[in-house]
Amino acid sequence: MVILLAALTLSGPALAQEPAAPPDRPLASPGQEARAQAIFEVVRCVVCQHESIADSPAGIAGDMRRLIREQIATGATDQAVRDDLVRRYGDYVLFTPPVRTGTWLLWFGPALLALIGGLALFVFARRKAVETALLSPDEERRLADLLQRETVRPDPDASAPHDGR
């Protein structure tokens, strides 16, 4: 009984995995299939996120490939297919999102950060060192008087810099 319970417990995660995508069926026309393959390379898998749907084994990637093939077979242009994918999944689905107001930071942010960093380095490098002013004769005399008096006591634990220790 314990073995059966352990087997069921351990097999639970294996049964919960996503089912394998059905095999792809290429389009009959080689030209249309080539167009579909080109689109597969520029579309991001929404599950894997770092792979194109051409390389992804995820079920959703198979569904996206099937959708693209259906749209191409019905005569949709490549741009219309990409627009439909963006409508369904957002700009993130394309590896190269369009340049628009909402994606300016994505497109120009790194260059802006590099420019700000370069300006900060330039300003920091151009800054002159602050020169310390020499003591006036009156300040020199007062300092000598202070050092002559015993108001400033040496640290008993301190040692002379060249006392041989």
C-alpha cells in the first residue's frame, strides 16, 4: 500500500506537464512554407521567452505555428500575420518590437544611459583638485603657540614613526 501511494505521489508532477505539441504540418506551397518559417524565427515563444517559436517545443508555440500557417494559407501578408500576433500577445511576442511611444525606453534607454554615464565621467575627469590654502603668518604663530603648550597631549599608545619597532 505504501509503495502504491509513493508511486502515485511521485508520478503526479510527471502527469502535470504540458502535453507535447502535435506534429507540424508544413504548407503545400514551398513559397508559403518559406514565408511561415521566416515569421517563426522572429516570433518569441510566450512560454520559453528566449526562444523563437521555430525552436520551441512548447504546445503554445505549436499553436502559434499552426495559426501562422493558417493565415498564410488564406492569403494574409507577413505584416498582417505579425500584426495579428501583436494584437493577441502584445509587442513582446516579436523579438524586434516596433518603435513607438510605448517602446522608446526599450529602444533608446541603453543609449541614453551610456550618454549619461559618459557625461558623468567627463565632468568627473574635468574637475580640478581643490587646493588647500597655506596658513597665514598669524595662523602659523597661533598653531606654534598651541603646540608649545601642553594642552595638546600626545597619545601614550602612539609610537614614533622611526623608533625601531
